[in-house]
Amino acid sequence: MASAEPAENTPNPEETMEHIPEVDVGADGTAEQNIRNSGDGGSSGPTHLDKGNESSDQHTDKEKIIKALGELMNNIRMVEDIPECLHGEPLTCLKEETKQTMMYFLDPESDVMTGEGKCKDYRGVAEWANLDTAFCKYITDIGLKNKINDVLSMWIKGSDERRIPDPTIGNLRKCLIEIDRPDALSTLAPKIAMDAIAWQKTRLEAHTNESQKQDTSWQLTRHDVAVNRKTFYTCCLVFADQDEGMARLIMRLFTKCYPDTLFFLPRFDLKGGKYEKQATAQVIQERCGGKVVFLVSEYFAASPVCLFTVQFCKELDMESNEGNLLPVILSNNELDIPHVLRGIHGLKWYNRVMRRRFLEQLVESVLRPSVTPEEYGEIKTRLETLLSEHEREFLCDPPYAQGIPPPQPRHVFYPEPDPPLLQNAFQPPNNLDIDDDDALIDIEVTLPAGQNGTARKGRNGGSVSGFFKRLFSRKR
């Protein structure tokens, strides 16, 4: 008599299940895999540009999972229990045919109770799921068919309540075991497993197709495009185009002191096609924590992006009251500092004597809140060594782009007062003794208030000079 042993090339469903990773597909379409029985504990987590490096292999991983699920579905009829990798799937994956078969086992009321006093039919499932007592009494009294279907529906609807266990395949299996229905479990296991696999496979295929036309509106910077995930920055560095050399010097200093530093530069890092001001404001608020460093020079006020950023950040900082705005003053002219920044304590680079202390304060202000005391101690040591070995590089005058001269003191021109005011202020009295034949010339007179006026003087200089002497003596 021929044996009923399976052929050698027939895959064992238990072995097939061992090669299927547990998959959790999120709402955004990403599949997180947790390989069972893996010995390593995983990485400590990505930082900045390392975030999302595994996303490039996501499509290939999904295809492997779908293929493994297909192999398991072909051999699932041979199992008598629900595979462990399917315990987390929701009860909504069950098809009507499976629920109909479940009705044959659990709808007929049984007078035999378990050792714990639970019914072995649909009433036991309702009690195990902690459904409302009123519902349990209602479902018992009415004469409807397929009562187990109503119990499962109520279980799914009430899943938000704490007392009700999660409506999953694993909890349904546990329920059937506790109400002592191994016969129902062994018969329903292949059907439930096939429904769960088909549902999981369909979901993965749907997300794989959607990945080709995924939403990329969240990509605001070139780093987001490079790693296909949101990038978070240490802070934002705002400067005019002419101060790019000074900005690169600061970034080079931070990179050598703390390699994990990443600055957001609005002029260079924004993704092409984005609205400049809107995207800059969003990145500063969401990705930089509102922390901004401004390089203020005579060119700062000429940049529309700089002026918008400083105004937006001022309002943002006033709401949060965290003091995240740090002006770095490159010019010794206070008129170059925007009005919204004049009340904020800034770091003055133009003071040559204090430049070493300036860099120490800058590093401390930017990095101290986000690192541990031990890490900051190491950063401070590296900074001191760096400034000692490369003093000429980091403590020199601000570098400027080729062909751009260093900033010069700005000449400020004030508007002259209106002529009627001058005429009223300097109209000589009518009794002045001036000969009509004397030739008159105009002279410039500076008053103590700093205003300029024009008066007439005769060539002999007698009477007019005496008038101004008396006028100034009365003023004093």
C-alpha cells in the first residue's frame, strides 16, 4: 500500500513560515519588517542624512514578502493551527465564506460549560471579548441566524474601549482555545490563515503600486530628496550672498567640532520649485526647532529673504519665548542691524580681541541645549585645540567672495528741514542797520540743535554780526 508521505519537492508549510518576516504596513505605505529569531538588536537609529537609507530596498523587500506569502498560501491547507506570523492581522480580513463555516460550529447553543464556567458557543466568544452585558442578553434572546457574525462585528466596533481586547486573528485563536473548541480551531485554521494571507498580500501589492505615484509634497529640501525622508537640522543659518565665505567658515568650524552638525541654508538647500518664503518658514519651524543664526552685515538688509526670515523668526520666537534667535554682528555700524534684532543680545565678530570668546559662545549657544554635558565637554576640548592649531584660519577677518569688497561704513544722509521753518527761525528784525547799497552774501550757520540755516550779511560785517551774537547769547 502506498504511503501518504508528501513528495520530496513539496515545500513544508512550517518551513515556509519560518522564512516569512512579520510585516507591519503603516498608513503611509511603508513596510516595517521584524525578522523573527534574529540575534542582532538593530542599529541605534539614523542621524540626519543617514535616516531612511533602507528605504531604497523597500520595493524589493515587498516583492520578496509577497512571493513568500504566495508559497505559504499554496501549502496552508496542510496546517491545523493558525501560523504565528498571522496573529496580528485584524478580524476584518475574514471572508463571508469563513464566517459561514464558523457559524456551523459556534451558532448552535451548547449546554456543556467549560471548567471556568464559559459557554462553548457564540455566547462564550461574546463573554471572552468583554462585550456589553445588554448585547450578550440581546443576542441570546433574538432568533436570528449567524449570531457569531454579529458578535464579531460588535467586537470590531468596540475595539476602542480598553476592556475589549484587540480584534485580531491571534485573539480569536486564543478565545477558541479558552472556550475549549479545538475542533472549530483545527477546521477553521486553514480558512482563517488563507483569508489573512490574501488580505496581507493585497495590501502589500496596493502599497507597492501606490509607491510609484507617492506624495512628495513633504520634500522641502535637497536632503529630503536624497534620503526620501524628512531631514532635521541643527539650526538655520541666514546670510546674504556676499557673506557666503563667513558662513562656510562657521560651518567648517562646527563640522570639525561636532561632525553630526547640519545647518539649513535657505539659499542652497531648498528643493527647486518650492515657494521660497513659505518653504523656508516651514523648515525653520518644523525641522530646525525655530533655532536661527543670522550673519548681520551691511549686505543683510539688501536681501529680501533675510528680511522676511528675520521678521518671521522674531514673531515665532516671541510666541515660544525660547530665545532661539542668535545675531552674529559682522559690521560695527549699528544701522546695519535690523530693528527687530536690536533688542536681542548678539555676538560681535568685528571685535578682534574677543573673537576666540565669540566662537566659544557661538558653539555653546547652538549645540549646548541638544547635547549631553559629557558630549559638550568633548566638543569644547576639540574647539580649544582647533583654535590653537588653526588660529590664523578661524580668527581672521571675515572672508568675502571674490570681487566683493569688505563692508565699508555706510554714509547716512538726513533730509534737510522744510524752507518755511528756516525762514521763520532766522528772519532778521526790521530795525537792523544795513545800508541798501551794501552787497549781500549768503552764509551757512550751524545752530546748537544741528540744523542749518541761511542768513544775510553785509560786506562791512557790522550790524548782522552783532545780531547773531545777541541771538546765540539768548539761546545759551
